[in-house]
Amino acid sequence: MVLVTGASRGIGAAIARELLARGCRVGCGYRRDPDAVARAVGPAEPEAVLPVPYDLADEASAERAVDTMLDAWGGLDGLVLNAGVWDGGRLATLDPADWWRVVELNVRGTAALARAALPALAKGDRPGIVLVSSIVGLIGHAGDTAYASAKAAMIGFARSLAKEVAADGIRVNVLAPGFVDTDMTALVPERSRRAIADATLLGRFGTVEEIARAAVFLSEDATFCTGSVLSIDGGWSL
């Protein structure tokens, strides 16, 4: 029983599909449209998919999301913190309110849901938390100071949390994707896309399915792995 935030599209939906293919029951976090979950995950056994309302901007929704899982299935074994927000712009030009909004939503929303889930996870079967950060949180990227700051904070948070909850048997790991074909990166101008692909050793953007397989590895298979950061960027950061 795994709760995946941001599961109504993109990487989150791909992670949900991969978990379902592995036989997991999946709570699929969404912010606005519960029907988007069914469209995103595709055919699945009805009892295996649970739409879960969750909003990064609403800390109270974290407790409600965990309660939704417990009310439906009585437990929680895994948490994939994938939901996030992005707003690009250089420090000198991005409005300070927008800059802080990116940092606050990503960090506060992540911490709130992790905090709410810990008691249930401590009772779970080989419980684990996976935070979907970004390669820019490790190496930075011009025009992304807010997003990189938030994603770097998530890495520090995860490594510290791993030390706090290891005694409860909870693993905490981080996935750091590079540039992936999603709705978000579709907004990147074609010239920039070509430059990014040329700078990537594998010569292309990643797919959501590739990211999902790595996330599920950390969630389900990496049972002797905690406090780790797995970069999956096609060699862009080398």
C-alpha cells in the first residue's frame, strides 16, 4: 500500500502504473480532478487504486491524505513524495514572492506529508519513503535558483530523516531525475531542449517510465538502502 503524490499525470502517474504492475495497491494523490487519476493510471483493478486528495499548499491535507489511506486499507507501507511546483527565472528577475512560493510549497508540502505518514509507516511492511527531487538540486542550473534551492533542501531533509527513523525500520531515499519529457518540460523552448539533449551523454530527455522504474526500485527493492540519492539524468550532470 503506497501513497504517490502528484499521481494524476507525468512522473507520478507513471510511478503509480509501475507500482500497480508490481501488484501494489496505490493511493494516487491529486489536487483538483479525481477523474484524472483513472485517466492517468489506465486499466487497473478497482480495489487497487484509491484517489487521494492532496494539496502541497494545504498542510492539513497531509493528515487527511494519510487518513484516507488508513480508512480505506488500514495501513501504509510506502510513500512517494513526487508532487511539486516549478517557476523558472533568474534571481535578479523572478519576483521574490514567486521565488519563495516555489521553495515553501515544495519543502513545506514534502515535510508535512512525511510527518503525517510516519506513525502509519512505522507499522508497515518494509516501509520506505522516496522523495522525487531533481538533478538541479545537486548541481544547480542557471535560471532555477528557487527550484534548485527547494530540491536541494529536500535532499538534506531526506538524509536527516533517514537518520531519525531508521530505528523504526523506515527507509528514506531520494530520486534525482534530470530532464524528462513531461508537461513541465514541454514548455522549454526547442533551442534549449536541443542544447540540453546535446549536453546529455545519452543524447535525449528521459521518459517518465524510466524515472518510474527507478522510483519503484527505491520504494520496493532497495531494502538495504537508506539516505541515498539516485541520479537518473542520462549523464547530463557529468
